[in-house]
Amino acid sequence: MAARKQKQRRMSAQVVEDEDYQLRYEVVAGIDVAKESAVVCVRMPPAAGRKHRTSHLQAVPAMVPAIGELAAELKAAGVQMVSMEATSDYWRVWFAVLEEAGLAVQLVSSSQARNLPGRPKTDKEDARWIARLTEMGMLRSSFVPPPEIRALRVYTRHIWDLTADRTRYWQRLEKLLEDALCKLTSVVSRLAGHQTARAVIEAMIAGERDPRALAALGQGRMRNDRLPALAEALSGMRFGPQHAHAAASLLRAIDLLEAELRDLQERVTAHLAAIPASWGVDADGVTGPAAGRAGDAAVLAAADRLDEIPGLGREAAAALIAEIGLDMSRFPTPQALVSWAGLTPTARQSGPVKGRGKKGRGNTYAKRIAVLAAYAAANTDTFLGERFRRLAVRPGGGGRKKAGCAVGRSILVIVWHLLNDPAARYRDLGPDWHATHTDRSRKARNARRQLEALGYDVIITLREDAA
């Protein structure tokens, strides 16, 4: 214990510029949101002849007309800031109506606006507590994108949901084939998008049961190399009328979802092109929805800029823009964007002990896009691909999962710079960047120490051709 105390050194004095928590706003409102109604607390300056500030409390139904009347009352009272807790999706109607009325509205995390232990827990007390924290400037506003980005987000998130539904239908179809003793998925790599698998299933639905006739429907490499294996996988199956009916139903649902997804992608492209902040500038200085698409453009369109990042295609770029927006002033640094996406471990330190912080939940959609892009970049001969491979094989490094998070963080940093400076372009450092920037003297010292520990005398000289 004494030895441990001796190791603890006195930390040098550090000056940290803090925020001003002394009554930032004179008139504020705090809203405790529920599904059917909310309690609104308006904090006012002291009345004439009094010393203490006053709180005006009222319950307001969660209906657009009632919230519109409340907005008019708050504007008449001179409210400078309205704060509300992020409660499920119930906050959206309050935020949208108050924002449209011209009020300054901020959404705060429940972890910041939560009432202190030991205090009474009622809706009125919660609204008062939110208002008091607001007037002192002790709440940090959550990122809520502007209306045009929120509309784009509806499209892109609906694409995520329908894609997941389509995947589930393909999985049900695979289970159905297994129930019919059909081992088609043991021969074909996948059912989704596989021409041979689709042709075989449709023929089975139509009544064909001969394994050789079904195998003859093979296309591409399957027809040239694996027809005997395909015929064997289809031999002995028990594909009855019930399986045919269920398979036809699943294929119809899949086709419907694919048509909906194509329509949604077209809507995403059109909606993004209608946002002026996403436009590019051609080489001749012309801007507009169709500008900035050529390689020699002065400023590339936002989606085209992100499309140059390995692993991040145009569809993923549009989905990422729908999550983080186009205005990077909401994220003062790239690290702030990474932290908001939930890819930065939290700091956990008490005295000399530093714990291993966990990554926050963050924005699950932005995190998912970045990590999936990292896995896609892992198969490319680029800087990001080499970085992924180096981290994945590092001893004790956590394998592909941690490599995906690390490269996902790098992708978000690149995205921040590309959106923060529209004239910037992505430039790949190359897969040999790590090798060419290795500290050779340090590696040589480490190797010499390891050999000396084994009892060898080592003299290191640098070859002329390696100088």
C-alpha cells in the first residue's frame, strides 16, 4: 500500500475554462412530455416587490391545436428557450409545432434532465426541474436535424426496415425448403439475388419435381461446374402443395418489397437533390441539383463526395446524410461526431484508477452505416482496407469486430471533413502507408532488446540500399 501511495504524483495545476451557469435565460419553459398530455413550466423573473423567481405550471393536451395555442402564449411571455426531455417519440409533435412557431427549442437527453434522487417525483416537479436547469444553462441540447433532413431520414429509415423485412422473408423461404427436405441452400451460395435459385424455386412451384430437370435450370458457373451437386441436393425432396403455396406467397412478398425499395431509393435521390446544401458546383461555376457530378467539378455534390470513400456507396452516403445532416457546425470536431454516433468509449476515472469505458449507444443508424462501410472497405486494396486487416489480426485486438468499430470511426472522421469543407476531396493514402511510415529505429531497438534477452550480442548496421 505504501509503495502504491509513493507512485501517486501530484498533478500540476490546470486551468479549465468553464461554462457560465449563472442564469443564462431570464424566461424559460420546461416541458415534461407524456403520450396524451404534458406539464409545462414557465419560469419568470421576480414580480414587482418580490425577490424570488416564479414558476407557472399548466397541463396541455398533446394535440396540435392545443400546442399551437401554447406556442402563442410562450411567445407572448417572451420565452427565450424551451427544453423538453426525449421521451420515446412523444416529443416530436411538441418540437415540430413549437419550432414552426419560431421558438428556440432544445431536446435534451433523459440522462441530463433526470430528477435528482431524494426529490419528489411528479410531472410538475419534473417540469420545474427541467425549467430550472434550462435557465442556468446546465442542459446540453441533443442534435435534431432541420426539417428537410428529417424528411429524408423518414425515407432512409423506412428503407432499413423494409430491407430487414425482405431478409426475414428470404430466411423463411430457406426454412421452408429445409422443411421440404430440399438442400438447395447447401449448393447455392444464397437465395437472395441468385438466378439459379430463383429459377429452381419457381419451377418447383409450377409443379416440376424431377431433380435433373430442375438442375438443368442452372445458370452461369452453376451450369458449368455444379449441376451434379445441384441434382443431388434436389433428390428425395418432399416439396408438396403446401410448400408450393407458401413459397409462392413468400416470393410475391419479396418482389413487392423490392419494388417498394426501388421506389424509395428514387425518392431519396430526388429529395436529396432538392436540398441546396447538397448541391455541387461544376467546373464552369454552375450549381444546381444536377451539378457537381463530373470528376472535374469544382465542388462535388455531397453524396458524390462521400461516395469516394471506400466501402461507402451512394445509397449508404444518402442514409448517412439523413442521420448527421449537412451542417457540421452542430459537431464542432470530428471526435464530437464520432462520440454522437456511439463509437467512442466513455471516460471512467476515479483517482489513479482508470477504468475501461464502454461505448455509448449513440445513433444506432449512423453507427451501423459506418461499421458496415468498414466491413465493405476491408475487401479493398486501400488505406482503410489495410487498416482493417492490420487491426483484425492484432494479438488481443478483438478481431474483426473491433477492427470494424475502429475503421468505422475513421470513416466518420473522413465524412466530417468532407462535409465541413465542400471543396475537399477524398484522397486515399494507399495500402502501403503504414509500412512507409513505420519508425524503423524503434522497431530495431525492440528487436535488439528481444534478442539480447535471449543471450545474443547484437550489432545493428543499416544497409546502403535501405538508407
